[in-house]
Amino acid sequence: MSVELLDGAIILGFIEDDEAFNGSVQDRFAYLDTNHDGQLSYSEMLKELKSLRMIETHFGIDLKPDPEELSHVYDSLFLQFDRDSNGAVDLEEFKAETKRMMLAMANDLGLLPVQMILDEDSFLKKAVDREVMKLKSNVST
């Protein structure tokens, strides 16, 4: 984990960079697709959904959520990704929902920079790393 400065423009730049965004999405999808069938089952997606820890923490302090509520949240999130409701998420569905979620974050952040603690393998960290590399290449030219 690292503390990074992030704003909506950094996220948008990452999404608009097809090579960086698509490559990151494909890598994450391949990592989650443990049986290598080209589809993410609910159990494969659950690992990713749990890593988001959306309701298990409150200002960094672990809470003990109601298991039924947590299950409902994970079910709802899976349905967001499974756009054709076939019980599995393919790469295109995964990419489309990831993009939608990141666009929503970019919109919410706007141009106001915010410090965030980011996991090293998160899409947001990849967006920050892309921006840093871009800035370094602009300085050296």
C-alpha cells in the first residue's frame, strides 16, 4: 500500500489510454480466472469483491458486518458485472463494469486532488503510476 495523490483527471487519463487500461483489466481478469475458462464465476469474483472491503471498515477500523448484509452486497455487485445474467462474467462485462465504476469515481472526485491509500495492484494505483511515468517522460524531453 502507498499514499497517493489522485484526482478525476488522472483516472480519466488512465481509462482513455486503451493500452494501459485494457492491459490492466486483462491482467486482473486472468488473475481472477483461476480455472482459465474465460469466465469469472461468482466464487472467482468473490475474492475480488471481498478485497474491496466496502463495509468491513469504518475510517480504517475493522467492523464485524452482518453476514447476511455482506452476502447481499456481494450478490448485488456480482449482478452489476454479470450484465447478461448468465451466472458468469466474461472479459467484456468485466471491462465495461470496471470502466463504469472508474468513470463514476473520476466524476465524483472532479479536479480536486485527494490523498488516498491505494493497494499496489489496484486500478487506481495503476492510474497514478501511469501519470507519474507520463510526467517523468515530459520532463526528460
